[in-house]
Amino acid sequence: MKRMMTWLLYVPVVFVAILILLFAVANRGMVKISLDPFNPAAPAVTFDLPLFLLLFVVLMLGVVLGGCASWLKQGKHRRASRIARNEAERHKAEVERLKTQQKDAATPRLPAIAPF
């Protein structure tokens, strides 16, 4: 059963890999990337890249930037979780302290001897 589940996980991965490979083969023509917006006729900095490589780089950059934005936006939730966890640990320690205090109060003690 576990082996079959592993194969079922590989099928979509292989399918997506084949689609990516077909995309790369179909778009391997070179494109000129210019980083000089002021002189389009004779740009100072240019790169010649295959189109598929440019698209993959832009896609990866978008994933990284989106992940960073999401991580920053969820900071308040991480902080609230950290505060709640610390408070729960503090309450748990207080409960343990009160339990041991209650056990100590329940044990009978010998009366103190009065001084002469």
C-alpha cells in the first residue's frame, strides 16, 4: 500500500517535469535582455539568454519574493503564537508548583515542641 502511494506521488512530478522539458525545448531561442532603459538603440548592458531560462529565472525570483512577503506578513501570527506558548508554559509551571504545595500541605506534620 505504501509503495503504491509513493508511485502515485511520482506520477504528477514526472508529468510536470515532462511539461517543463517540452517548454524548454520549444522556447530555446535566444532573446536579448537589456538593462539600460535610457539608450534602447545601443544599450550598455545586455545579455543573450534562451527564453525558457529567462522565464524560469523570473518564475524562481517571483516564488522567492512571494515567500519573503508572506513570511514578513505572518510575523504578527508567529509573535502571538510565541507569546501564547510562553504564557502556557508559565501557567503549567504554576500548576505544578501549586500541586506540590498542596501535597506538602496535606502531609501531616508533627507539632512543634514548645520551648521551656
